[in-house]
Amino acid sequence: MTSGLARDLAALGRLNQDTSTESVLRGLTTALAAGVPGCSGGSAEHWRDHRVLVSGSHSELIMLVEGEHDLGEGPGIEARQTGGRVVVTDVLTDGRWPGYAALATRWSVRSVLALPIKARPALLVVGLYSVRPGAFTPQAAHALTGMLTEQVGVAMANMSDFEDVRTDAAQLQEALAGRAVIDQAKGIIMQTSGCTAEAAFEELRRISQHHQVKVADLARLLVEEHQRKSRR
């Protein structure tokens, strides 16, 4: 393992407003391709709630991973199902997944290392690929597993918490915007009918139930119509 790889993996945990799961995965695959001796490229599968997000240092590797999913066989699937790392010393002599071997050689891949990393609530399957056989020794696989589990596991857990906070903030902003437009609609109803704020809201709620639309959506339509009439 190189010092550059350790530095790049540590940087994955530094999040900012522009950080996303996709950007973390791209950074991971790029770091693996550049920092692991003998590695020609990397892939990452982010599994959560039976949905997968695939990233790769090269577009061919993304197609290889997707092809593996279509085949239903391969080292990445084995790693995800068993929870253990999988080493393919040479796809030409490894007889476990003949369909995958044919697909891998199409992209000049000869050896593969697949590592599952638990980053709750997600599971990450990291793939390393080389154009030569025997690129990933058991010792290197063990060392890399430890480094990735520590650094990437923390980065992905931080990313999950960060996205939850960002989602909560967006929902709060949407709720506040909805509250503001409802107050505007109440003011319009109060002005035209001379009723109280409570009666105006009850009228909004009654109409929304009758037409089966959200109160905020009805209020927005009322405000927009009032604004159009005012401009005319």
C-alpha cells in the first residue's frame, strides 16, 4: 500500500456541501486505481434497500459489474453474498464463473479482488482489477481489507448521516415554504370574506378535502390566481 492511497482514502471522509455518495465512490475507485500496486482500475457497488449504485474508475469496469449482475455470477456477487473477500488469481484458469471469465477477458481483466465493506445501513462491494494475472496476493488483500474497512467505512457512514441531515433540512425548508403560502392564502380569504384566520384555514381545509389535494398545494393555487388577477 502507498502513502498516497492512505492520504486519498482519508480525504474521502472530509465532507462538504457538494459531497454526495456518487462523488465518494468516484474518489474511492480513482484512489484504488492510482494507489494500489498492480491495480489497473477499481469499481464500487453501494447497496442499500436492495438498490445499487455502481461507480468505476473506467467505464468498461462499470459495464463489467453490470454484466456480472446480469449473469448472476462472479466475484462481486460472491463477496456480497458471503461477506468475505474473493480473489481471482487468473480468470483464464479459475473455473468458478465461466460466464464472468468470458466477460472479464473481453475488457482485458486477468485478476480480480472483491472486498465487501459494511457501512451500515449500506453494504459496499469494492472491486480491484488488473490486466495481469496474480496481481493481488493474499497478504495485500488482507492489508487492503483492513485499510478500506476503516477509512471507507467511516467515510460512507459519515456520508449517510450527512445525507440524512441534508434531507431533513430540505424537508424543513419545504414545510416552512408551505406554511408561508398557507398564511398568504388565509390572508386572501380573510380579505375577501371578512372572516377570522381560523375560519379561513378551515375553509382551505374543507376545499382541500373535497378536491383531495394538499392544503399547501391548494393555497399555492389560490395565491397564484390572486396574483394574476392583481396584475390584470
